[in-house]
Amino acid sequence: MNLRGLIPLAGFFVLVGFLAFSLTRDPSILPSELIDKPFPEFELANLAETDTLDASLLEGKVSLVNVFGSWCVACTVEHPQLMALKDETDLQLVGVDWRDTRENANRWLVRHGNPYDVVVFDPHSKLIVPLGITGAPETFVVDRSGQIRYKHIGVITPEIWDDTLRPLVESLQAVQ
Amino acid sequence: MTVEIGHIALILAFCVALFQSVIPLVGAQKNNARLMEFGDRAAVGQFLLLAFAFICLTITFVVSDFSVKLAANHSHSDKPLLYKISGVWGNHEGSILLWVVMMAGYGAFVPVLGKGLPKGLKARAIAVQAMLGVGFLGFILFTSNPFERLNPVPLDGSGLNPILQDPGLAFHPPFLYLGYVGFSLPFSFAIAALLEGRVDAVWAKWLRPWVLIAWSFLTIGIALGSFWAYYELGWGGWWMWDPVENVSFMPWLAGTALLHSIMVLGTRHSMASWTVLLAITTFALSLVGTFVVRSGVLVSVHAFAVDPERGVYLLALLGLATGGALTLYAMRSHSLRDIKPLNATSRDGALVLNNILLITALATVFLGTFYPLFIDAINGSKISVGAPYFNLTFAPIMCLLILFMGIGPMFKWRQDSLKRVRGPIMIALKAFGVVFLLTALFGKSVLGGIALGLAAWLAVGTLIALGRKANWSLKGLRAQPAATWGFVGAHLGMAIFTAAVTSMSVWADTEIGTLKPGESLDLGAYTYTLQDVSGGKRFNYDYYGGDVLVAKGGRHIATLATERRFFPVRNQLTTEAGLHLSFGQTLFASIGEGDPEGGFVVQVYRHPFVVWIWLSAVLMALSGFVSLADRRLRLPTRAKEVNLTAKVGAAE
């Protein structure tokens, strides 16, 4: 055995070490560019068309911004989880109704229940594009100062709510 | 029933592979011909069993048997037949089954075509190939069984991923795997050579065609993937430096290096231990690629469903195969001594330089791809490495490579002098100068001029090398072996590729706007007009879209039909770009969000010579296949075998 021959093996072990470590990390936590940045500016009507909304609505309360649409099958899956949060007064639930019609969205919310404190109507992806959404449902946790703190892609299952989102929301609520 | 039979065939193949990985090894150690011959039969048997299992799985997809979980999750009774079949490998379980079928297929070729191989080497290589088979078959049976049943049986399947529902992508994975997996043979033979403590001309001669085959398939696979991304994803890009693209490109770079070093080994009996190391590295990189794609450790648009259990198993497999191979290399590589020292000004020297540059290029891609992972491990921050890094680091190395690629083949083997190549270099230099000046002047780009000049330099250098080989006579040209034509085709392909990439990077043009039907966008001399947009339902998706007419100077050039498709079963949206492919300007339009009143977001592109990127890749791959026809790569028949090994033995 000669030492030079060991170099490739040593290099490979370092690589395997890193790869093994990476397995313990969830890459979907990969924050996107937006984590710890202010929520993007927008100006859109609410679903009822009674009000114009902008990013200031996220200030003062910890918010869950949930992208949904009446066409989105997976959204009906996570809906009961959101309904369970409806009565939490300290948490603001903001829906972003994406690529939808007012009629369909209202019908959908009547049928499944409306968990949202406020719904932003975004039929033309005006807010969706700066948010870097790849599909619905997607959910952002926004702190009191309007900064995005977390992004979850896909359905909020009870496990995800209990293990990831709730602890984060509670820790943000604890900060005054 | 078909399902169970397929499952049983898979289990049997696993058992055969277990025996195949032990018995021939024992036979080779004891020099027992009967035990070694068991390996020959087992290799063929294992392949037949796996091919049968694969056919069984394909049948369940074709007849839409949704009691099979895999078919239920990835197929749909409304799907066209082609996509039912391609659905078999459009998912994790099926694609890994395709992988083992191919690996066993390559293994089965060893006894069928390798009759002239030394018995011990052959038996050992077959055993190593079977060990890889055991690893992957275990992976399938224990973590990713494609034959799992589902109860209750759903009424219909939940559809193939609509992005994958495309002819380009239906054929992309099989070609890619033929390439990835093809490098398992050089790996097995490298291990066998280390076990024997000897690498010789027979080894190199036998292996070179397999490296060529794997390399050519991988080239086609990567090109198909790039072409698919270009027209299906509708981003107008042909290469994103996405992690999953990079992990398919790294084995290609290592394989290209291997292709050249094995030539040196076959002709000059040197670079032996380096070639063995490259053979191990190339397949190891294929395994790394599989690990990355299937464990989801890097974020990518292509990733399969993420499953930590699979990731752990694959990492263990990668660690055992590559770690074992490299340990053996550390113990044995000193026994693979080179017979003759290399001379810098010779073909041998040029090929060493080629290897150094290719490996440097590989290292930059490797670093860029895994850097986010390293940083995350070291200080927990999340970063991503984008195209600018790769363009800044990879492109200059490639330019340097092309510079030497232009003159390297002019040198003779063994020993040559710079004086002999001074004339051709001057001619190639003139070609560079003329192209550079013309481009810089008319194209208004200095960098573009340098890159196009390099392409001209490479093309002229390659043709001069051909001329010199043929003594500038037609008769000499006709007498050239197939390998020469392979070299000319591949190197010219590289020149065309360089030119096409350059014109895409420097002169491509794009414009975006919100158009109502009837309105138009201008892009250079071209006017893109959106026609009526209509929508509806088709097959398994909803769509809306329309035609974009392109005119130049009032003259109609092309009609681009572009569409947005929504697949309710998968809740997924895709964009079909309208493409007008041509050897010159490729015109391109894709429709985005919008409605008839407010207008639709429309992006239009003009891409000069982009099709040559893929055509040149096809030329390179075909050149690889042409080289296969070279007689010098044939192994001697049995009668001569003794003679030749004796001679090589004496040379040692």
C-alpha cells in the first residue's frame, strides 16, 4: 500500500460524510430568497371587493399567509387543519385566492367553511410571482413586523402543524 | 398473476446475482474453469429474469391494472399508450428497475461477446458486476418494490406527472441510464484488474468499446434532457446548471477523460493506474447522481419523491461500492506500474493534458453543485450556486481545453517535436484570427469573437490532423480506420457545439409583454402577433392558448402555437411553448397568465443556431458509435488469445 493511493479514498470519505449529513437536512426548508425579508409589496382587492389590501395588513399580528384556489384539490385536504385555527385570535389567517374567479372562490368557501380573517384576491398572479410560488397550497409564516419567517410548500398536515408550524408561530407570538 | 410472476422473477434474479457475485470469484482464485463458467450462465440468466420482470411491470401499466400501487400512482386509463409505457420508468421504483435491467444487460454481454477475454479477468468482472446487481436489487426489494399491491383497488390511476408526458422525456431516462449504467462495466473491469494486479492492452482493448457505448448513450441522454427542458419548460434556456443536470454532466466529463486515457493505455501501455481510477470515478459519479436525484438532498426541479430511507440505503450502496473500490485501489494501484514513461511533446502528452483539463472542469462543476451542501454542513447557512459561477469557472477551462484539442491530435504517439506542427498551428491560428476579427466587427462582441475563433481553430485543427493522417490523399483518406472518423466527427461536433453555445449566449434575444389578441411585440426585425386565444378540454387536461404569427419585413415566417395546460388529476400547470425550429434562427413564444380583456403575458424569443447545440451532441454520440466499428478494437479469437496474453506477459 502506498500513501498516494489513499488520496482518492480519503477524498471520497469526506464526500460521503457531507452526503450523510445532508440526509439529515430537509432541503425543502430551503427558504427561498424571501426568508427574513419583508413580505413583498402588493395592492389587491379583497375577495368581497369591498376593500383594497396591501402589505401593511400583516403588521402587528403573527400571520399565516396561505395560497389557495377553488380549483386546488390539495387545498381541500389541508382545509380542516386551517378551520381548526379559525378561532385563534392571536393568529391572523390570510388567504391568497390564486387564479380563481370570485364566484367560484365564494362558493368554495361557503361549502368548506371560511377559516380566513381576510382573503386577498389574486387572479392574475400579481402577488404570487414576487412570492415565488410554485403551486398551491403554499403557506408563509409572517411575524409581527411583516417579515417572512418560514415557507411551507404543500399541504399542512396535522404533523407539520404540530411539529413545525405551531412551535414557530408560538415563538413568534412570544416576541413582543 | 402477472404481477406475482414478475415479483418472483425479481427475487430469483436477486438470488442468481448473489451466487454470481461469489462463485466466479472463488473459481478465479482456484483457477477452476467450471466455477468460472457458472458466472457466464448466471450473468445471462440474471438478465433474462430481470427483463422478464420488467415486461411484467410494463404489462400492468399497459392494461391499467390499478391494483398495483405503482400503476395506480403513475398511470391513468385515459393516457395514450406511449405514455402508459413510458410511465413505467417515469417514477422512482420503475426507473430503478430499468436501471438494474440495463446493468444486468451490460453484464450479460460480457460472456456473450467476451469470448476472447482471459478467463480469470472475465470471471472476476462478472462477479463484481453481480455485486452491483445485488446492491441495487436489494434496494428495489427492500425499499422500492414496484410490484406492491394496493387494497382497495382505486377506480382509476392518478396519472403520470404531466410534465413528464412528452415524447422527449419518455426517451430521455432510458438513454441517460444506458449511459450511467454503461459505466458499470468499466468499473467492474477496473476492480477485476485490481484484484488481478494487472492492467494490459487486452483489458484496454476490450473495455474501450464499452466506454464508447456508455459515453455515446450518455451524450444522447443529456442532449435529450436539455432539448426537453428547452421546449417543455418554456424558459428558453437549454442548460440551467441545475444540480440534477450537473450530476448527469459529471459522469460525462469523467467518461470523456476515461475515453482518452484508455486510448493511451491501449496504445502505449501507460496511465494504467490513472485509467483504473477514472473508471472507478466515472461510475461512482453515476452513483452519486442517482443518490442526489433520489434522496432529494439538493433542491431541483427534477427531484423524485423524497424518502430518507432510500437515501440512507443508496448512500450505503455508494459507500460500499466506491469505498470498497477505492480501498482496493489504495492497496493495489502500485502494482499497476506503467511500462513506458511519457513524453510531453507527443500524442500521449497531449492526452495527459486533456485529462488534466477535463478533471479540472469536473472539479469546478462538482464544487459548484455540492457547495450549498458543504456550506450547510459547516455553518448551517443556505446558499445556492447559480449559473454565473459556472460560466465564470467552467467556460475558461473549456476554452483552454479547446485550445489544446485543436492541436493535440496532430502529434504522433511516443515522441514528436513542436517544429513538425508549427505549420498547421499557423494555419489554425489564421482561421482563429479571421473569424475573431469578422465576429468582433460585425457581431460587436469581443468575447463572442474569441469563442467563435476558438471553434474555427478547433475545426481547422481537426481537419488538418485528418489530412496529415491520410497523407493528404484520397486513397489515404479511404484507408483511415473507423476510429479516425469517430475522432473527426466528435471533435468537429465539439467545434459546432462551441459555436452554437456562443451564438446562443451572445446573440439570443427575448421580449416580454402583455398582449390582447391582435396586438404584437417587436423583437429585432421580427414582429410577433398574438391571434385569437381559445380554451377547452382535451385528453386529461384543460387548456387555453393560441397562435402567435411571426413576420419579418411584412413577410410571414412562422406560426407558433402556444398553450397553457392544466392537469386536474395532478393539479399541475404546464406551458407548451410554440417553437419554430430551424437551422438558423429558432423562434419561440410562450403564453402565460391572462384573460382576453386584460391581455395575456406573452414571452417571445429569437435564438440563433440553438438547434446546433443538440445536433452537435448527436454528431458526437454518433461518432462514438462509428468508432465502435474499428477493427483494432476487436478482441483476437480464442486461438490467438494465448499468444497475445503471452506477449503482454512478456512485456511486463
